[in-house]
Amino acid sequence: MTKFSRLLTIFVTVLAVAFMGVAAVSTATWTDWKKVANERYPQNDIAKQKQDLAALDELSKAVDKAQQLAVAGIDADVKAIADPATGREVQLEKMLAQLEQKTLELAEQVELQARKADVKLDDLKLRREDVMRLQSQFDELVSQRQASQADVKRLQDLLFQAEAVLQRVERRREALESETGQGPKKPPYEGGEKN
């Protein structure tokens, strides 16, 4: 035999032994999955899981139906909002136009009232100036009155002093007349003696 054939024979023998080992190991560790499935998941659990799955399918169908109803409701709402004839947007635009009109009217009324208030303020300002002018005139008249009263008092004091001087002079005259022996003379002024 040639060298190559000897090597090939050894190689085939090694592979055959290795294959037998793999076959022996796989046979020894082989698992019966059907048996394991029956042990782990008995038939009554499978039935329960099938019932749960059916309930979930019904729930999924109910959710799908509710979703379709919600989509239909949303479409109806969108139509109700965006309908050019009777939609909510049109109603809101009309209300907005009415509110803008009322706002303009109120602004005009406010402006008119502001003008009236300005006129009244100007009038009040004139009245205040009149009051200030009259107050200053009143204060001036009061000061003039006080000055006049002071003058009257001063003149009354002077008159009192003059009367006192006149009485002294008359007493002196009478005393002189009685000393000289002459009778009473008519006073120099025509009104007679002042009491």
C-alpha cells in the first residue's frame, strides 16, 4: 500500500469512530419533545389557553369595531367642524365677526365718553381756576377787611383820644372862663357840644 492510501484508511477510520461517538451521544441525550410538551403543557391548559386566545380574538374584534366607530365619529366631527355651510369654524368666524363689531362699537363709545370726560375736565379746570381766582380775591378782601377793621380801630382810638383831648380842652376853657369871669361862649363849630 502506498502512503497515501494508508493515510486515507486511518482518516476514514477516525471519522467513522467519531461519527459513532456522535451517534451514541445523540442517542443517549435524545429528548422526546412530544412527551415533554405533554408533561409541561397538559391538554386542559391547552384548552384554557385556546379559550383565552378566543376571548382575546373577541376583544380584538371589539376593539377593531370601537376603532371603526371612533374613526367614523372623528370623520363626523371633522365634517361638523370644517363644513363650509354649517361647520363650527363658520360659526366661530361669525361669532368673531360679531365680537369685532361689538368691540368697534364699544371703542367708539369709549372714545366718545373720553371726549366728554376731556370736555368736563377742561370745564373743571376752568372752574378750578375760577375758584382759585375767587379764593385769592376773597383772601384779598379778607385782608382788606382786616386792614379796614384795623384802620377803624385805629381811627376809633384816635377819635377816643381826640374826644378825651376835646373834653380836657373844654374843661380847661371852662376853667379859664370861670377864672376870667366871662360867660360861656358858643363853640366854634355849629353842631354844639359833642357828647
